[in-house]
Amino acid sequence: MSTTTTKDHPHLAADFNRDEPRVNWHDETLWWVRAKRDIAAHKLPEWELLRETASQIKFNVLSNLSTYLEQFEANATKNGIIVHWAADAAEHNQIVHSLLEQRGITKMVKSKSMLTEECHLNDYLKDQGIDVIDSDLGERIVQLANEPPSHIVLPCIHKKKEEIGDIFHEHLGSAKGESDPKILTETARQHLREVFLTRRAALTGVNFAVAETGEFVICTNEGNADMGAHLAEIHIASMGIEKLIPERKHLGVFLRLLTRSATGQPITTYSSHFSKPQDGSEIHIVIVDNGRSIQLGREEFRNSLKCIRCGACMNTCPVYRKSGGHSYHTAVAGPIGSILAPNLDMKKYADLPFASTLCGSCSNVCPVKIDIHDQLYKWRQVIVKEGYSPKAKTMAMKAMALTLASPALYRMGGKTGRLVFKYAPFAVNNKLNPWYNQREMPKAPDESFGEWYAKRKGAKNS
Amino acid sequence: MSREKILAAVKFNQPAALPLPDMEVLNTLTDVRTDLVSKYKTIATAGGSFVYEVNGFDEIKAIINNEFKPGVKIISALDELSDYIYAETVKHEDGHNFADVELTVLRTQLGVAENGALWLTEKDMGSRVLPFIAQHLAVVIGKDNFVPTMAQAYQVIGAADYGYGAFISGPSKTADIEQSLVIGAHGPRSLSVFILS
């Protein structure tokens, strides 16, 4: 399902930018979601106190994570839930597969889990002969289109309804040319109801896991996680180690922040608390590390583990809105993805911390106060130091540093630039210059400020 | 073993312990008890729920009989609404048997004014799948059962022991296709809330 790619963010963003009306539509749609977030946040006078409280709870979690993990395991086990531990993606996938294999299950329904995207579970299970159907509407759409989700909360935000209509016509038998969201959603409802009623295994993600009680909470609007889990004999829940919160009452903070930040709703339709398996069925939890414990040890980047996956940083990001989720070539796109991904593979994701204007809007909307834009800046330094930055950028930066350090070189550089702009604009206004893409170059002034000032001073003195 | 490896790595890498914040300020700050019913009504209606203020069960019956054709499968968890299949008697049935349920009627003791959410545990549901698999859901709540925010909701829930519980704040919905809101994704196509005076 995942598209393997060697292209980096600028090239993938350039592909996305070929269709300008679509870029504008994508940009406006996400900004509209951001605006809804603002309205919801501003309705609560205590919003900033909520953010601060959530941030402090998460700091406490990270600083006591080993204790909370053991406490959660003990309480979940007491509740009759079976807990598994996976050091990496491969182990996670093997655990899921073996649970299915032991029971002779070959078909599974899955609700949204970005962790399974990160682990490429669907591809792995497909190779093992297991059929997986994603049940979140947006995820089902991208799955049928053979694409990964482009947004963690709005998986097919990049798709037009007409394209979705074509996909449904091909795979689900809807009428040709049908693009009414109501009719397409009804088509998916009928198709997925059949799936829910015939699957013996359901996999879900986890939004929050409570150390104190051993329960975990899943938030959906569609009810797909519950439909899958309650009708299956085995419910497998995959969670990263950072999903822990200390006590049940802390849900009262996070559930107030999550959906307001994500879509502007005051809460999702369903906030489901799974504590014990129902009679005759099993619940298994797979607790996954996959690089998170390493990130926990990176002092400057550990705050990224506070993330509750609301997507607010993506909706507000001018780069994300205009480059699309797929340009980040990682499971979690946008600003938060750009500070999580380099921890997993610094070389492969060396481009992502540069996919930002460092405007800071992401940090301002983050419900748990992650210093996202500072971390993007810090990753750039680490990546350059480790030698993973693009060669052209390194050379340009070195030339710039040299120029700015020498007044003579600086003056000469400025003069040359102005002359080129004036007499040979084609030298900069061409496809070889990335700054010229989607931009008109400014008209160059005849003289620099320095030259103008010197002249003025000379005139006054004479 | 991965368990030991992960726990050791976490323990080694986690920073020095930081305290939990004080929650009391937040709890008292949001504990404004003025007219929770009308606030609930506004928010829940905006979220797509149908809210009825009723004086008794006869009124609820009349509304249900008016909205649903005779003969459709209705399961009720309330003693007072005994014309329908009683949830208690079918709760051990295989969940797949409920695929043809038209309406599930449940009772809750806890509603949240700030977001329209109603708290239901497995005990209130009979079977966990009932509030999800039915084509429509109705929930009965007393007018004094509302709290202002989630902070007070979890104070009410406290250390309750449940196998499963859910906050349900409206009908099943999605906006995955071009952000157009569509009611009736995989769960109930409507949520009716009856507030008993």
C-alpha cells in the first residue's frame, strides 16, 4: 500500500503543485478545518490552562514512562487483556500475524491506526495471505486507490469527490459518475457492514491507555472501531509506548482538547473505553517501541512523544497545505511527522525538517504544547552536522557564510546581483533556479542602500 | 525478550521525574451549573442529535411509535419501556443476531453539557454492540443527570468498574469525502435523546 519513493519533499511537492486549482482547494479546505479549531478553542475561556495541564501531564508521563508501562500491563492483565511487547515494526507485524494464524483467521477488519501505517502492517499481512480491510471511510478510500493516507485525521483530504466516485464505481459498484458524498457514504456503509458482520478479527489503534485502570480509549466519529471490535472474536489493539496517561481522570483533559484541535467538534461521536474483553472474546494489546525509546533519550526531541495525533499542526501549516501529505513520504506527515521521522531514519527523512517556514503556527495550535518549530530547526542542525543535508544546500550555505563574513565580497555580490537582474534576468528567471518556481523575481534597484547613503553623505559634505 | 529490552531502554532514557499538575483549578473553574439542560440541548442539536424534553415514559412511547413503523425490531434496556424486546433477556446472544435491530433504547445517568456526550457502560447497553449496530439509537436521561464538562464527568465516573463504557455524543457520522458532513456512517443514523423532567 505504501508507495516507495526516492523523491524528496521538494520534488514531491513540485509534483503536487502542477495542478494549481487543486492546490488552492486543498489549501482552503485545510484552512477551513483550522478555522473551525479556532472557533472551538475560543469558546473555552480555560483553553490555555487545558493545554498547559495536558502538557504537564505528558511531561510527567515521559518522565515516569517505564513505571506507567508496567502499571498498565499489570492492570490490563488483571482485567483479562493479553499484553504483548514489540521492539520494532517487524515484531509488531509478526505478533499480529501469529495471533491470526493460531486461530486460522485469514480476513481482518481494521480501524484507523497510524502505528500500523508506520509498521506497514497491511503490506506485511497481504504477503502472508491475510486480507485486511480498512473500515474508516477515508482509509477505505485510499486503500482502494492503492495509496497511503495523506493526513492522520483526514486520510483522503487530497481526493475530490468525483475521483472517489470513480473508485467506488470500480470497486463497490456505485453508479458511474455518482459523486454525491451522501450516496457514496451509504455505498460504503452497506459494503463495510457486510465486512463487520463477517470478520472474526478486528484491529484498532489506541488514543489513550490509562495506567491506573488498564483500560484504553479509542475515539471515532463513524463508530467503525466499535463495530469491528464488538463483533469479532479477537480484538487486537496496537499502541505506541507514548500513548499512556497516568489516571482515568486525565482523560477529562485530553478528550476536551483532542477533537476541538482536530476538527473543531467538542468531542468525537464515540469515545470508547475498553477495559475487559466481553464474554467469549479476547482483547490483545501490542505495545510498540519502534524507535520511541531512542527519541525519549534525545533531550531536544523527546517532547515530540507528547503528541496526541490531532493533526492541528498539519491543518495550520502553510507548507503542508500547499504541498500535500504525500510529499512527506512518511506515515505521519506535516510538522509533527517531520520531527518524528528523522528519529526513525535520519538519512531517508533528512529533507523533512527543511519542509517548513519555521513560522511557528504549529507550536501555537498544538494542544499539548510541543515546541514543533524549534525542533524542526534543531533537526536541521543535527542533519547538517551528521552530513545528511543535500550537497547543493550545504555549498550554497557555505558560500553565503563566506559572503556575509566579508564586506568586500558582500558589496561585490550585491552589485553583481543587481546587474544580473537588470541586464540578464534570464540568468535567474529560469527553471534551474528553485526560487523562481511559482514566483516572479522582484525588480532590482539601481543601487544598494550603502551606495545611496555614501552618495548622499558626499553631496551633503560638498 | 522485547518486554525487558523496551522497559530497560525507556528507564535509561526517560528524564528525571516531573510532577503531575494540579487538576483542581480546572475542575472548579468549569463547574458552572447554570441551566445545563439548555446548554446540552444546544450543543447536542448542533451535533446532529434530536433532543426531546418529556414529562414521562408515555410521551417517549408516543414519539417512538410515531417515528418507527410497527413490527420493526426494537430493543430496550428500560423496564418502563416494556413493549419492546428487553435488552436484559437477549444480552448473552451473539452480537451478529442484532444486525436487524432498527432501534436500541438505553438509559444513562450521566450527560455532559459542553459536548453533548452521554456516558453508557456495558451494563446500560446489555450487549456492547447494541448502541452501534442498530439503525437508530435513543437514550433516556433525567434532567438532573447533567454535568458541565468532562472534568466533572470523570468525577462522577470515579473508580467505577466496567468492562466497557463509551461517551456517545450523536449519530454516527463522517466528513471524509471533501469535508461534507454525512450522518449515518457505520453506526446509528440518528440519536434521539429524551430528557425526563
